[in-house]
Amino acid sequence: MIVAQSKNRDIRKQLQKIPFVVLLLLNSMLLWSQTSNSDFERIKLISGESELSGIAISPDQNTIAVSFCKSEPIKIIDWQNRKITSTINAATWNSGSRLSFSANGKYLVAQEIGFSDFSQNRDRTIDYEIIDLTSGTAVKKFSKIQDAAVSSDEKLAVSLNNDEITIWSLPLGEKIKTFTIAGATNAVAISPDGKTLAVSQTVDAAEFKNQFKKDKKGLKNAVKFKQVVSLYNADSGTKIKTIGEFYDLIYNLSFLQGEDILLVYQTPDIRIQENNKKLSYINLIDIATMQPLRKGFTSMSINQPDMKNSNDHHYFAINSKGNRFQEMHLYDYQSGSLEKRFELAHRLFEKADGEKIINSSRPAFVFLPDNQSILIAMGNQLIKWNIEFDTTEQ
């Protein structure tokens, strides 16, 4: 298992409960993985003055949406013809937005990118918009909440605001019901069947006191530095189970498309980060068994990384930070082994007729329909990484 690095040796010993790949294994994988930068192309669809912030591809793989910083509208791209087909004047935040399509592609969910992705002493507060792709208008807007999600049948939206979970109807945006979850933090997700809510929470000392009968200091540290994931009945709001693992500060919960697997994105409290390194973790939970999986991924991204599965579920990709530059890391999803790295050094993209390059520390990306390439949005560049697989990897 991977242990959250800490200056405090006692905390490290007491909280070795995160189900994950070993850091030593990660280091060895980095040594053996191949850096692949020879086969890429620049896709010229946007203005050189525009700064990209988010990108998403529709479930049918035909449409790509891109968002921008500086209050620019969202653009919709017909990927097959590589043409911008429409502009949506929504989610025009100065700092930009992250984008995701709902399960069947009816809605585009835009999440504001805040000044900082991480709030150590209080819950993060950001804006969300749920946009109808047909009309190009926002059917529901949320201001200063922690999280929001759309159900797989696209009939409901779920929002998390402090300790309050609210279910909303779509497309009307009317409140259906609300229930309170004490200690809820930054993330909520709704299962593909719509029956279960996953919520990140602070550690309740009373719930775990029996587990720490002989280790009061360990319980104190868990309450201070750790969080848990709890499952709730989406209809009644009653708790089903708290997953039996302690996590670091959780900033995203999301279900893998087509799977009953929950991704848990977490990063250690800054007070127990070794050398203040931004090492963050992505753990997996099997919701059918309500058990954590002993497989996961890591990132050294300065900000919250983008992370996605390939359409055939063979690969998992995440952006990270190398020794000098931002990087894309491509993993074998089943084994968890790091297969390829793509270095996002701007000098590599400057073969562009002297065009201005806008620097960015927030790359976003999507797997393209062929499962052999990734489209990366970074600064004012759209970069298509054609992954150089060995013939034995196909």
C-alpha cells in the first residue's frame, strides 16, 4: 500500500491504510516507461490569443467541447470534419472551466476553475453550470457550492453545498428533495443506476473509536488529517456504509463510464506533505462489493489533474509534473503499470511558424475515438498525441 508521505513519523505509522500501489513500484515504473514525443500534430482550430481551460468529448465520440479562460464562450467542434460548428455563451468564468458530458450527451457540465484547486482549512467553493447542448443554454446554475453531478439517465442533478445534498429535476431545475450529511466535504457522485450517492466526509471520531481503542493518538490524527467515502441511498438519504479506508483530502469522486467503479482523487493535507510536494493519488472503489481496490494511480500535478479512461477501457491517462515540464502519463488500466509518458515542453510545439505560445500549468485532454491518440488542450494549443505503441501492445 502507499502511505501518505509525512514529516511526522508517528502519523505515517498510524495511518498506513490507503489501498494503493507502492511508491517504490511507481519509481521503478517511471524508470522503465518510455517517453514518446516524436509523433504529434498541432490542431489549428482556435485563435492564438485564446487560452484553453477544458476539453470533453461526447459519448458518441463525434463532438468535442472546449472552454477558455478570460470569459470566452465554449466552442463545439465536429471532430470528424475538424470544424467549429457552434459557440455557447455559458460558463464564461475568467479563470476558465473543466468540462464533462452527461452519460448520453444531452448536457455539458461546466465546473469553474478556482484560483486554487485545494482548500486546506475549509471546503472548496466554486460555481457550476449544466448546459443543454441543443439549446446552448444553462438549465441549472449553482453558485459557491462544493460539487455537482448529473445522473446517468439525465433526469436528475445532485448538488453538494456544505452539509446539504439536494436532488434537482432536469431540465426544469426544480428542487425535488434535500437531506443533510454531517461532515460532508468537497465531492459527491451518483452511481450509474442512480440508486447510490458517494460522498466525501470528515472522519467522525465516534464512528471509529472502537477501531482505535488502544491508539487515541492515531484516532486524533485520522480526524485531523484524513477523510472517508460514505455511500448513501439516493432516494432516502440513509447511510448504507462507510468504505473501510482512510483517505487524504478528497476533491473529486467520479464513476468510470460503463463501470461500477468509483474514482477517488485525493491529496495529502499540506501539513503532512513531505517537502511540500504535490503528490496526489487516485484510488478505486468497487461499489458492487463496497470495497476499495488495491490498484491506483498517482500524479505530481501542481493543480488538480485531468484523468480519463480510454474508450475501450484498456488505458488510463492522467497529467502530471516531471522534473521540468508537465507530462501526460498513460497507464495500462488493468495492471496499473505506466506504459508511456508524453512531455509537454512548449519548445516541442514551437515549430508553429513563429506563433505565440501561451504557457499553462493546467493541461486537459480526451482520448480520441481510435484509442490510439489523445487530444491535449494546453495554453493556446490543441496537440494530438499519436501514441507510439509497440506491436506487442496492440
